[in-house]
Amino acid sequence: MVMSIEENKSIVRRFFEVGPSRGDLQAANELLAPGFALHVPLPCSPGVQGIDEVISACRAAFENLNVTVEDMVAEGDRVAARFTARGMHKGPFMGLPPTGKPIVMTGMEIFRLENGKIAELWGEANLIGLMQQLGILPPMGQ
């Protein structure tokens, strides 16, 4: 089953809405292929369990987490998305205690779709910018 580029973009947009923004892991997992592969620079399990861990950890750390898709570009079976995540740092994140500070983090993800499901996800986020906002790292140039 070959999906159109617009159908693939719709699946990815839905994943952002139900997964990171709402924390509905069941709805997010329904969009993932059985052999889903995750490629992110974070300590997590492989596959579906890993993406569930990443979403759960981010939602636990950042109250009112909302992820906005800013841009999407698609070709063939790939969809690239540039996103902005916003929330309040109210829980531990990567070993850091909560600061109560608001965060705005940008990132990009590339998805590979197969038969109407997300088969692979490669993700990169601006973790240095996040650490600067939380006061863990000094601003650039200081």
C-alpha cells in the first residue's frame, strides 16, 4: 500500500498531536509500524518502547508540553518536520531537577513511512539551547 505524500504528512502531523502534545501513547503507537526503529541522541530502549519512554519522560518533565510543527517537507516515503516544543520545567529531565522555568526547544525529525505507518524516526533537538534556558549551561559567548 503506497500512501501519497499528503497522507504521509498527515500521519506525521497526527503523531506529533497525539504523542508529544497529548501524551496519548496508545494513539501514537497505532501510527507506528511493528518493526519501528528509533534513532535519537537520548538514553532509551529501542523501537516502540523507546519512543514511549521519550514521550513519557518529556511530558513528565515539562508541564503543559505542546509541540508545534513549524514546517514539513516530504518526498517519497520520507517526511521531515521542524518543530517547536514549549512547556514549564516541573519535573526531572535527564538527571536535572525541576527549575520551574518555561522552555522553548526546537528540533527536527525525519520519518520514514511504510504501508501507512511510521517505520523509522531520526530526531535531533536543540538540547544545548534547552540547557542554557534551564541555567545548566551559560549562554553562548560567556
